[in-house]
Amino acid sequence: MRRLGSVAAQMLMTPGPHMIWQFQEFGANQTTKNADGSNNTNPKLVVWNNLNNANNAGLCQTYRDLLALRDANPELFGNESSANILLNGWAEGRSILLSYADKKLLLAVNPLVDKSIDIFIPSEAGDASSLRLLAASQNTSPVIANGSIALEPGAFAIYGSEDVSSAIDEIPSDYDSTYPIIYYNLQGRQIAAPVPGQIVIRRQGTAAHKVIY
């Protein structure tokens, strides 16, 4: 399921229009082919029960984050943006760098299933220390070090310059400080101690927002 999220990231972080096939954001496995190999265009079921599975729900959240990034930064995906796509084979990972004026958005993907790798940050992305984490595969904690992004097997991470609008909320002012702060992971499970850089749901009283810890 993590690799399906990385496939979605590569599709949706590439400029131009794209189509999401029926319920692929749920991880639906309904066939699109008939026994004779022809296309099955019959209506597909809305597989809401897939969201009861933490992995499928995480994939759906990945699609939400990716679409929110596109919606918040349309200039990065338009005709006047530039895209530097690096396909360095499986062993060195893949990256897409989108640029518009001073805005930079970098997608890094580890296509390997058996080991973590470090993916080089191109110099065109600017100072690596100034990049912000905008989205990442579920249950992963990407790290920037020595000019590279360390990614777990099958994972992706998206970083952006300070002027790129994030799909993740800043901590708002509507929290009620009389209530304790509770953190949840993206699958809705409460966690006692988030790690720095982890994307979590922060709840305090009736207010809940997705934030970077």
C-alpha cells in the first residue's frame, strides 16, 4: 500500500491533468478487465469498507494531501512552471523538482522494496536546510542529511521552499489550552510521543489539525 502512495505521488506531482481511476484512492482491487482481456466498463462499487483498514485509510489520506498540494499551488503545475525529472534507476531513487519563480517543490521516491536509500537533493532545489516537509508516506519519518533525503523502502517524501503552501496546517490559535494535547498518527491511533518531523493529528479540546511535530 505504501508503494501505491508513491505511485500516486509521482502521478499527481507531475504537471498537467491526470485521472484517478475509480476508487484507486481507496486501494480498490476491483478488476477493470474481462476474462477475454477486453475492458470491463461496468459500474464499480464504492468500497467504503476499505477505509476500515488502516493501510487503505492511509492511502486515501495520501491522495488528500497530494491533491491539497496541487490545489494550493496551481502555478507549480501550470504551463509556466519547469519540471526536472530524475529517473536514476531503481537503486538511486527518483525525484521530481518543480519550480516557478522562487517556489520549489521536490518529490523524492524510493522504489525499492527491500532497503532504505538516500536520494540526492539537486542543487536547483536550493538550500536543503530551508526545505519544509509537506507530505510523506504513511508511517514513515523521512530525514534530510548531508544533501540527501533518507527514505524507507517504497516510501516518498515531498519538500518545499518556505513560500510553497502546505497541505499540512500550521498550529492554529483556536486550541483551548484548558484541555490536554493529544496526538494521533494518520491512521487515527493515539501516540504518546511523536518524533520530530512526524506528521500527526494534534487535538486539543474540540480542535484538531494535521501538523508537523
